[in-house]
Amino acid sequence: MRTVIRTRRADAAALLALAFWLFAGCRRTATSTTDAAVDVPSPAASASPSTGGSSSPERAWIDARPGDPLELARLADLEGALGLAEVATNDQASPDDRATAIRALMFVDDPTPAVEALTRLVSDPAVAQGDAHGAVERSTLALQTLVAIAPRRAPIEEVEPGAWRVCGDGLLAALQTIHGAVRRELAIRALHALADRGAVARALIPAR
């Protein structure tokens, strides 16, 4: 009888030891698993910082080339009026970048630092030679940009408010050599917008 009791007690002790060992093992497994989970970086943490997107100047120019207004606005915010004007008038820049810069000038807050550059593009002597290196296209884009920006009032004080008057004089002179109906209409529309600003006398603007 005593032998049976001792045997049962031994079995119970063995079971208790086994249960304790299993419990401790589970604790260790859970702890190591948790530690491993902490050590493994999340996808966001392991991803390298993106070099693409419009935060990169090169990427911003590429994204803006198709003419998407949102991308042009981002480029305008990145480069500013002076930066865009520099590219637009740079003979060493690619035709695509020059055209993109002209379009993006529609989206700057204060375009006055670039207005004279746009006016020079309109009356570029290369226009008379046909579409030499895209001169006619750039001249037309410059007219379209002036039509878009001339009626708009900057939300901030303009850096070069006198540029509008220089633009008016330049467009009046350019009309003497602009013969295409579309380009003349654009120039006249821009001049009427400038007249609303007091930058040109309305009486000097031809009807067509």
C-alpha cells in the first residue's frame, strides 16, 4: 500500500515538474519571439528614403514636362519666377525644359521677376526665321503665359511691378511683326489685361 502511495506521489511530482518545465519553456519561447519581433524593422523603417518625386529637382522637371498643372505648380514652387525665367531664356537648356519653364511661370505667386523675360521670348528675333530651335513655339507659349498671368493680382506685394509696363511696350512693338491670327489674338488679349492694370494705354491696342 505504501509502495503504491509512494509511486503515486512520484508520478504526481513528475507531472508537476513536467508542467513547470513546459510553462517555463513557453515563457522563454514567447519572450524570444517578442524580442525577435522588436528587432525586425517594420517595412516603413526598412525602406530607404525616396529620391524620386517632385521633392527632387530633376524629378520635378521630368514630371512637369507633360504639362500636368499640378506638377507645373510644384515646379513653380520649387524654382520660383527667377529660376524658371533663367531656364526659359537659356539657349543651352533643352527645348523641353525651356517650354516647361514657360508653362510653369503661370503658377508662380509673383511672376513679375519673369515678365520681361517672357516679353523678350515673344519678340525673339529667331521667330522671324521660322521655328528655329523652337523659337516660335516658345514665343507662343510666352504669349499664352502672359495672357494667363496679366489679369491675375499677386497675393503678395509684387517684386517688380514696373515690369508690366515694360511688357506692354514690348508687346505693342512685337505686334508689328506678329502676323499669325492666333498669335496676334493672344498678344492683343494680353495687352487688354495690361491695360486693366494701367500698364498700357488702351487706345494704342489694335482691334485685331
